[in-house]
Amino acid sequence: MSAKAIAVRCLILGIFAWPAPQPVSAQQSQSQAQIGYKSAADADAKKTLLLKEFDPASMLHAPAHNVDRAKFYVIDVHNHQNDAMRIDDHMPPERVVEIMNKTNVRTVVILTGMWREKLQAVIDEMVRPYPGRFIVFSQIDFSKIDDPNFSQEMVAQLDDAVRRGARGLKQLKDLGLTVRDKSGKLVTIDDPRLDPIWEECGRLRIPVSIHSSDPEAFFHPVDKNNERYEELTEHPDWSFYGPQFPTKEALLAARDRMFAKHPHTTFVALHMANWPENLEYVSHLLDTLPNVMVEFGAREAELGRQPRRAREFFIKYQDRIMFGTDNGMDEAMYRNHFRWLETGDEYFDYWGYPGQGRWKIYGMQLPDSVLEKIYHKNAERIFGQFRGEAQAQAK
Ligand SMILES: [Zn+2]
């Protein structure tokens, strides 16, 4: 440090002896003495603000480019609005369509349509009155797992669902994690009893959208080192840590074996194959299995915090990624996703912040040709493979 720098530093520190010191109040001299470089001795004791009350305002002067309407029309392949399971609060269908119209969302896929009369109710409320705006998927009825003809019953139920208008099959995360048969054993994702169902989806050329495992943090202890501590405290039943649960790796391995066993069926590995924290793994999955697609429902936070790696991934796998949200319908929700995909904005809240973790996201500024595929072209290709009701009847 130069002599000048030392002098400046001493001035700042207020330790220079002034030629004719003015009388100062006790308060003034104390505040001057406080400007130092050592941490306060009582700092640890004072850092007791509750985590739930910590809400820092960013001082970053970063431009915000809000995107009211997606640049190209959108097919949201992961939604539960007005489904058969009532996962989200019911919303008047006209309001749902209004949100879609305002944000350039042409079609919404309602994944949890169940089967038979419950499925029919979703078709009657959402699909029939709004042609081209909604697609509904059916599901497997695991309460019948111990029926001797379980596989055939479910194939018949699926054919019935497709005749009614379903255009895909959705599998929740319970398979492999909580569904048990009468032996008490967990039904694994690659259980052979399910093979005829996956095969039937291939025959009908309808996609299977499957949720297996969950964020990596859900398989770790819920303690101060868990990056999703607050989320797991809100939802203790989302923690799958402990010997009573299969590991994340075991769940994904069973799922991927099942994908490989049914090469003529198109699978959508929901939530970015449920390992966006590990895009190396997702890349390997897509490289190995051409019948697998991914979408990013409820994983904007994970992908948005690694914008350079994610952008590279989105460009490389531009034909394999579809737009999905897995959020309740809201104009602001869609706009937040468009901002993430279309702009280069820095350090902003993902949708639902800080629900998944205390980090911010960065826009990917994807090229138009990639945006178009992700917004709708890839989904149109998948749904365009459908062979028609005739195929379901011809059995
Ligand atoms: Zn979902």
C-alpha cells in the first residue's frame, strides 16, 4: 500500500489526529470509532432473524423485459387445471381460456384425467366445449393391482379412455414409491404386470407421461444443509429420505429399464426426467433412448439457476424438450416462464420463489427456431402420432 493510500485509509478510519480538535459530542465520536474492519463481537448472537422473515430486496439494477405473450403459440404439456383428481382448485373454464388467450397458450394438457366417468366429466367440461384447447390423459387404477386380470383390465380401461377422447396416459410418482400389492412389496416401475399397458400405448400411439422420483434434495436429511429445507418443512410428506424408501437412483434405473423395454412407446419423462440437477444424466438418457421426451414442469428453478449449461442443453436437445408448467393457471405464471425462455434477464424470481429454494434464475434467450419447437412443434409431433379411435376399437 502506498503512503497516500495509507493516509486515505487513516482518514476514513478517523484515527488521524486533527491539528485543532473541535469539541465533539460523545455520540459523534462513538459513531466515528464504529467504522472499522473487524466483525462485531456480538454478530453471531445477533444473527437471529428468522429464515421465514428474511426477504432481502435486490439492489441490482438489472433490466426487466416482461413478455406478456409467448413469441410463438404454446402447448402446455403438464397441467392439472380442472382435472379429475382436483389437484388444483377448480376454476371456471371461461377464465382458464381467458388466461390462455391473453398469454398465447393455445392448448393445455390436463394430465390427471383418471378413467371412466371421472374422465368423462373432464372431457365434458373442458375438452368438448373448447375444441383444440384442451387434451386430457387417463391413468391406471392401482386399486385393482391384485385382480388376477389386472393387466387386461387396465388395457380395456385405457381403450375405453381413448374412445372417450383421452390422448395419453399419465403415471404419478406413487408407482415405485408407495404403490404396493397384497404381498406388501412395492410395485416397481418396471413391473411386468404393467408391460401390456405400456405396449398398448405404443399400439395406439399415445404418449405416456411419467413422474418418477423427485428433486435430489428430497432424498437427503431435512436439516440445515438441505437446499430445499423450507419446502420440505412445508411438505414433510415429500421427504423420501430413509430406509423405508427406494433410492432416487433405484427409481430412475427402474424407469429407464422400462423405457428401454418398450421402444415403440413414446414416454415423456416429466420434470426434466426428474434430474435437472444432473443434466449429464438427462443427456445420457436422451442419447440412449430415442423414444423418450422431456418437459420442464415445476423445474424452472432448477434449470434457471444454471443458465449457461441449460441453454447448451436446450439447444442440443431442441427436438426432445416440451413446454410444461405443472402450476395453477395464472397469466403471471406463464409470463414468468416466457421471460426465462425468451430474454437474457438476470437474477429474477422463478415462479413460486422461494418455495423450492433461496436462489434466483437467469433467462436463456433461446433462438426463435428452438423456441418454436419447445413451445409447440415437438408436442404437435408427439400428439400427431395418434392412430385414431379405430385402432382402439379394432381389438
Ligand atoms: Zn404434475
